Amino acid sequence: MHRTSLALGLGGVAFLSLAAKTPLPAMDHVAWQFKGDPFVCTLALPVAGFGKLRFEKWAGEDLAFEASPSLPLSADAEVSLSWRNAPWQEPVQSLRYPATRQGPQLRFSAPASQELLEAMDKGRWAVLTLPQGEMQVPSVHWQGAATAFRTCLDHQAPISYRQARDQSLYYGLGVRSLTLAQRQQLAKLARYVQLDKAVRAVLVDAYTDDTGDHVANLQLARERAADVRAALVEAGLPKRLIQTRAHADRYPATDNKSARARALNRRVTLRVLKDKKGKSS
């Protein structure tokens, strides 16, 4: 039985062919394209007659391999992704990973996407299995764009603006010091602000529960705010961007009628403000 195969043809044009073996692409016309900044890195391959394939990673999110067909697929169409050795190598093929649908777009899981990226770095080819057959995706002319993509990933912001915008640190009763996890959280925030030139301020507000004397609580809140400020500065955040305020037991997040409620009130909140023209990432 002959199998229908889809490959990249001359000029990057996709074509269907009935053949016992999948035809080889016209490799001189394969052009992987890199585009990136500190908040999104993309490695894409336009395929005339099909649409676009791309690796994409947004700051704070998982790597994804996506396919955007120019022609719609039926809702029940099964699409999978795998990789195999180049045709001139010993036949080896990976497991197939199913696609998830996001409207017209096909998206593959982070583990499948990471495995494919590493496989293509080693010269293997992606294989997209569609209802009408297979499309081989060569790793030729890959290295330059892929290297730029890897560099982009290495220097990408550790979190997105959505993740950086509003954060909270919670404290034990009477505790002032920051935990290691909290310092790591603040370091990620500082790195984000270093990369986002639209940030105009980071607001640090410290609160306590209503246990004890208000004056003592106010002093504790000031100390917590100062420690957070110092940790942000140590992580590279410019002092001029940081504004601190101590509220003590005023403005509780919830009532103080239980141990759990009081724990939610012992907090330092951080809010990132951007210029109105600044783009959210």
C-alpha cells in the first residue's frame, strides 16, 4: 500500500505525493527564522501551502512547539509529532506525541517540545503526522537560527509581567527574616525589572496581624519592608524604583479571627508599575 506524504518542495512549497517512501525536501529552500527579546523567543519555519511551524517560549512559561495550518482541520482530526533520523542515517524514530487544539492552532506539550528541540539540535528531523499524511521537517540550515534561539532562552526574563505585577511574601508570627525561597522570588522579580525598561516603580507594602501592640507591629512592618528592599537592591534592582510603606495591622487582607486568617495578614506585598505605554509581556 502506498502512503500519502507531505514534504517541503521547491521554493518551500508543500506538496502531496503518493509514494512508497516520503520524498526528501528541497533542503536549500528551508529557512528557519529566529525572532526574540527578553520576553518571548521564537524559532519558526514558514511552509508555503501549509502555514507555519514554530518553537516558542514566553517568559515564565513552558517551551512549546506549535503548528498553525493555513487550512482548517476537522475537529476530530488526529495530529501527532515525532522525530526521526535524517533519511541518510540509520532508521530511528521516537514515540508520537498528540497535539492539543487551541482554536486553529496545534500545540504540543513542553516535554515533547523540549525533546524535539534537542533532537533537531542533533540533526534529526521532526515528523508531523496529519490526516492527509506525513510532513517531514528538516533540521538543515538549522544551526544559526537555533543557536540564536538558545541564546535568547538563556537570557530570557525568569517571569512574565503577569507574574511579576502582584506578589506577596508571608511570614511566621514575629518573624522578620526572609527565607531562601523568598529571596529567590525577589531575585526573579529584580531580574524582570532590569529587563523591562517600562517599569517605573516597585511598591513594597508591609503588614502584620493584630497580635500585640500597634506600635510594635508598625516597627516590625518597617523592618520587613526594609529587608525586602535590601534584598531587591542586592539582586540588582535600582534603589530609585523602590517605594516602601509600613501599614502594620491596618488594612488586613482578611479578619484576624483564626490562626489561618492572621497568617494571611502577616505579609509584604510587591506591585510593579509600568508606564502606560509599556507593553505587558
